Amino acid sequence: MSIHILFYALFLSQIILISYYYPTQIIKRIESVIKNFPPENYPKLYPESIEKVIAAKVRYQFLNQIIIVIGLILMGVYAFMSKDYDGDKKFAEGLPLMFGMVQFIPFMMIEISGFRQFKLMRKANKSTSRTAGLAPRKLFDYVSPISVITAIILLFGYVLFDLYIHDFIFTSDIIIKIITLCLVHALFIALAIGQLTGKRLDPHQAVKDRSQQTEFSLQSMVAVSMLVSLFFIANSAVDFFQLGYLEILINSIYFQVIAFFGIGGMLRNIRLDNTNFDVYKAEKVTV
């Protein structure tokens, strides 16, 4: 099978998974929350009007539709240009990565919107009572030590592998990759510390729900750490063994796996039917 045909299948899968399937699941979740937990009965869940929530949902859906169209156009451009290139050579290998970053823009917008909502919730929170777990929150209460050790081994394994195939010479490419890994893991460490020691972003969130969210966040960061190391190893191996024509496939697979563990993991693990929405009800007023 031609490398180009394999790419069409993988890139189409990337478009459908990240810009159609997961956004559709998120929209269904938003609509389910609005239907089953309306602002009349759960006012603390809506620091802004329901109209703004619906408008944000429509924008999110429309943006993903535009990205789908862009992805299909890029497939057409690739098909037109690739006919003049040998299937055994590199061609447009960065396309899945650049498009993948565009695909993640709507999800980042949702995250930013979520932080804004939590800020408004804290501002509107008039309750003087606070609930918190008494037990200290430790990393290995949420993540297996084996997973963390594996992530560390893969991180150093990549560095050693890349240095080995380059005769332990620090090339500019290796230095850039190492700096990238350091920055990514510095961010993960900062986020992990925030998850374990920081205050709740959502002032109403139940302790159990926060614990579940912390577990998912920390496990996701460990999984992404492993994936990034494996991705760098695969790219270095492809260059070393002169299999550059496979790079475009690896790049598309990488983004889909990241989405599967990140967005997909959130949808699978943080379920509405397992979330305590009673904390968002109006407080009873005693006379």
C-alpha cells in the first residue's frame, strides 16, 4: 500500500477524531448539563447567563466545523502535490503536527473559558463555610510509582538513545529537543504541585470530585510524558535509519494518541453520572 494512501487514512482519522468525534461528545455533555441541571435549580453552576453558555457552545461547534473544512482542504492540497514526490522520501512531514495544533485550539479555548467561569464562581461565592479533605494529598495516592518511574526511564532513555546514535555529540537538534523536554516537564511539575497543594478552582466542587479530577490530571501528565519521550525516540530512529517517509504517519498517530489519552481520557473518566451536582444548588435560607 502506498505511503500516501496510508497518510490519507490516518489524516482523515485525525480530522474525525479530534475535530468531530470528541467535540460532538463535549457538546452532548454541555447540552446534558443544561437540560438536567438548569440554572433555576442549580444557580451556582452558572455564574453567567445561560445565553452566554449556549453562545459559547455554538462558537465552539462552529470553530470545529471550520477546522474540519480546513483539514479536508489540506488533504486535497497534499493529494495534488504528492503525486510529484517519491513515496520513499520525506514530504510534508510537518503537516499533521501543524494541523494538530490548530485542532487543539478549540479545546484550549474551553479550558480558558473554564478558568474564567471558576473565577466568577469564586467571586460570586458568598458562603462562609468551606469543605476540604483532611488527608494530605500526595502524588502516589493518585499515580502509580511504577508509572512515574517508567516516565523518568523513558525520558532519560530518549536522551541516551539520541546521543548514542549521534556518537554522543550534542547536535543543535538534540539540544533543542532536550530543552523542549525540560520545559514540558517543568510545566507538568508546576501543574502537579498546583493540583496537590493549590486551592480548588471551583469553590463548590465536592471533595470526591476534586480527588477524581486530580487523579485524572496527574495520570494524564504521566501518560503524556511517556508519549512525548516515545515520540522523540521514534523520530530520531526514523532519521537514523533513513525512514523519513514514515515521519508523516508517526506525526499523525502521535496527535491522535495524545487526544485519546487527554480529551478521550477526560470524557471516559470524569462522568456526569458520577459527579455531585448538589453542591451547585441554591443554599437554603433559614429564618
